[in-house]
Amino acid sequence: MTIERSNPDGLHATPGYHHVTRVQADTLIYLAGQCPLQVSGELAAGGLQGQTAQVIANILTALKSVGATPENVVRTVIYVASSDRADLGAVWAQLNESPLAPAFTTASTLLGVAQLGFTGQLVEIDVTAAL
């Protein structure tokens, strides 16, 4: 498997991610959007920071279950239920300071959205990995 990440000339500088991720792999892994739910099914406490921490833990668990690591991630889409850029920036910073940080050096999209699926849910992340 090879993963090549690049920022082609002619595109703007990024805050850590790459514009292009080229993958040649035997296996692709698509995680369902990971929500801030604990094993009990309860929404994680602690507002945006606590929910983001739970999503990080859930993604790490899901990746490990298939023998993948954050370095195997080739695409992420981050959804934050907020129109406040400070909230989006706080989630991005928390993700990049976590054990999941290598996953966000690849092709990534960060979106502020009006609403997510669970009552009170503030963050959700879609992940694609390659082995």
C-alpha cells in the first residue's frame, strides 16, 4: 500500500492537511460517521470539547478493530454543529493535538452545519482509511 500526500503548486497553503491524497491499496475502510456516543449510547458530556474527545476515542477504537492506525487515514470530513468559526477552529486544534492527529494531515474537510443526527450532538467525523 502506498499513500502519497501533496500540495500542488498553484493551490493555497493549508493549516496542516494536504490538498491531494493518492492511494494505492488492497483494502479501503470506510467508517460510519463517528458520533460522540459512549458505549452506553449516552451522549458524551463536556460540550464541544468533551464530545470531540469521545469522537476521537471512537475513531481510534474503530480503526484498531480493523488493524488500522491514524497514519492509514486517507480522507476525513469533520462536521461541527456551529456557525461560529471559533468553534470549528477549536475542534480542528483539539483533533490535531490528539493521538488521532496523523489522520488530519491527509485530505480533510471541516464544515459548520446547522444540525446533526442526535439531540445535542455537536460533532461527527467521517473517516476513510487504506490498508
